[in-house]
Amino acid sequence: MLSLFSFGQSFAHGVHPPHHKEQTEDLPIQRVPFVSRYVMPLGQHIGVPAQAVVAVGDSVYRGQLIAKPNGFISTALHSPVSGKVVDIGMHRYVDGSFKAAIEIAADPYSTQQFIDPVTAYGEANRLAAEQMTREQFIDAVQMSGIVGMGGAAFPSHVKYSIPDEQEITDLLVNGAECEPFLTNDHRLMVERPEAVIRGCEILRQQLGAQRVAIGVEENKPESIAQLRQYINPEMPIDVVPLEVKYPQGAEKMLIKSIYNKDLPAGQLPRDIGIAVNNVGTIVALADYFDQGMPLIERIVTLSGPGVEQPANLVVPIGTPIRDVLDFAGGLKKHTREVIMGGPMMGMPIADLDAPVLKGTSGILAFTHKETARPPEYPCIRCARCLEACPYFLNPSRLALLGKARLFDDMQEKYQVMDCVECGACTYACPSNIPIVQLIRTAKDNLRNKKPAKV
């Protein structure tokens, strides 16, 4: 089929960090063995935390609903294993804080095989995705627990709730995976291309989209070839190779690269007729509607100079990070830091006993060599951060205001809330100024600012 899209274009600005994907890009996906305990935070998605529907002492089976949505911007939670609920209380989160969670002790005698409850328990036949109305589809996605799998963990059903006055013409699937080290999406596209295509068709039909574009960076030729092999010529689906540049996987950048359209500040992709989903989310949709499996596991890349045995792993959600690392031989002696996600936007892990979450795309370990902070020098007005910023902000000015704690000026005069914290500015800065960290601190202060009393 002739391409429906333009090739060779890209967004302005951006940076080119080393890929560092060679450790894991050719490693097939493995499954982590089940462990003895799992911790399922009720608030591991953007929005309102889920509400527990089980009690301490209850027996649960793998895939059983254990927490229901507690509002529209909320999603369900399911047990990753068969076992017993041993605690519902405050547990350590990846950032070191304590959050409400359900702790489950796995049944050591269970095979932990997932069985579709429709088959196993004689429930009413589930409608096929093609037979569902839009409302039924949205309700089903909310109860499946599916969220954005690229790291943001935004409830997917909210994205699919399109106002009547809006029309989705294009489904854009994000397979760019522009963060260094991460290869979980790449291996998913290589090993499960049929599920990617199936998920695309389910969502395209439900949204009424006319065509589908799967954007994949050119450093993943095997992914591009595998997907194209499974696309029927009659399908309005195309795989679009993208220039290797960071942050190619950001929504605005992806839309610019594929459609040559600018998404105005404050607008969502649906406002210009586009729905954007990560390739992992697309596969989760296929697994749920064809196999009945809710979001109870995900693929995680384990990599970095501090890891003994890099790997791409299928990990049940709720698995302690320490157990995942132990499966891969543990950490090297000189490891100094472990982060969740990619090195550009990832979160430092405060406690290795914290669990893998729905949004955990990677677990990366770094030694002193990579984490030692170089000396910081004064800004030399070189404008490299301006040339790097894909959102056309003024990072150097924001950094100066952040240091002076002039947070209101950052919001009112320089649109700091438009920053997505991609880290391109910090990467490009020759003075080693932690620009994105200063911006992140300012945004946190602005969000938590209490309104003045009248």
C-alpha cells in the first residue's frame, strides 16, 4: 500500500543523546518468575486513586478485580496473582512516600495461569469489541485498568471519551521509544506485531478513525519490518519511519513529524482530530478484548551500566523492584543509582522494595561514573538550551527565575507549565546547570500553592 503520510520531516530543535540500546535491543522477552508478595498501589495512575473492593483475608485469583474506579478519571486494579490479601494500608512508593496499597501474598501452590473468567466462571458472554457501542467500550476499558504505557499512566478510557462535536480522523500509535536504553516497545513490536495490528484495528473502529500511523524511529529497522509484514494491504495502517531524535516520542513532536501539524498550547490531540496511544497500550487493548486479560503485567527493560544481566522482562505489576533485579543477577558493586523509566525523564527509585507500576517502562542502574554531578558554572548565554527545547521556551531564563524562586513570573511571563520536563535543555547545557530540575521544582510549587485568603 502506498504511504498515506509524508516521510523525512521532523520537528524543530531537540537533541541527539547516545542510544545505548545495544545492551537489550536483541534480547527476547523473558518472563520473571512469580515471587511471594505483591504490592498494588491504589493510585498508580493519573487521577483519583481506585477504591479497594477486597478485604484483608480474602482469597483472590489472578486477574480478579481488587479495586474499582473511584471517579471518571480513575481506573480499576486487578490482582496480578492468585493468593490472599494480607494488608490494605500505607506502603512505600517509588519516590519514597507512603501511599495506600493492597498487599497480596501469592499462593505457592498455584500455577498462576491466567484464565479468562468468562470461560472459567460461567459469567455472561463478553461482547466482542466490534459489537460494543462507544459507551460500552469506554466502560470496558476503564474496568480493564488500562492506562498509557509510555510512562504517564493516564487512564486510557478518558482519552477515548471524545465529545460529540469532535471527530477523530487519525489514530497515531507511538512506537518511537526515543528514551536511551529502553527497548521494551521495540521488542513488543518485534515479537507481537499481530497484537499491535489487532489493537490498532479495535481502537480505529471504535474511534471512527479513517487511518492509522505507527511512528517508529529508524534505529529500529526490525520493528518496522515486522509490523509491515503483518499489515494487510486492505488495512488503512502505515508504519512511518522517524528521524532518530529526542524527544521524538512526545505527542506534539510525533504529530509534527508525521502530519506536519502544530498542536497549539493548551489543546489536546483530539482537538485537531488525532488520538495518540503508546504501542504498549494498543497491545493491552488487544489482550483484554480478545483474551479477557486486564492490565496485570507489562514489559520492562532492565538495563544500564550497573545491571549484571540486562534483559527485557514480562513483570507482574506489583512485583518488588528488588526481586526483578535479583532475577537478573542483581546490581554491580559500584552501582550508585537506580531509576524508573528512561534517563532523560525517569524517576530515581528511593526504595528497591517499592513495586513495579503500570507505568514502569524501564529499570535502569547507573554507577558513580554516570551519576557523578559535574561542577556547575554560570550561564554563558550560549542559547543551546533554546536550540534544544522542542517547545520553544526559554529554559535559561526559567532556570534563573527558578533559582530566585520567582515562580509566579515563570508562570505568568514565560509559560513554565507548557514545559513537559523532557530534559533536552539540561542535556544541552555546557555549564551543567540542572535546568529541568529547577523547572520541575517551580511547577511543583505552583501546583501546591494555596490560594490567597480574601
